[in-house]
Amino acid sequence: MSQTSFSIEAFLRSRIGLLMLGLLAIGGIFLIVEHLPHVASGLPYVLLLLCPLIHLFMHRGHGVGHRDGHQHSGEDKNGHP
């Protein structure tokens, strides 16, 4: 038995590979064209669902404790109001 090596580049340059790439491209275009209105109608809801996630990342570590040594308004040096 002889071992044959399989090369993806050689397959994609063959007739069958080029035909497969062409069919995948045509199918991808039809998929995008047909389903774009469905996806676009859900974008406002996606933005609303992302708001809590964005809020968490924008306030990373907020409220965990202030170790920076800055005095906040209304507090003395010991942290008392």
C-alpha cells in the first residue's frame, strides 16, 4: 500500500475544487440576500441586549473598593463622611 498525501491547495485548484468553491460562493450570496431582512429586523433587539454587557465592561471594578488613595468629595482622610 502506498501512502498518498492529501493537499488542500491541490484539491482547491482541481476542477472539482473550483466547482465546489463556485457553488459555495453562489449559495453564500443567496443565503445573505434571502436572510438579510430577517437579521436586520433583529438588530435593535441585539443592541438592547448588549447594553448590560457593555455596562459591565465600562464599569470594570467599579464599587469593588477604592485603593487609589484619592480622597472623594465629602470624605475626610479616614474615609468617613
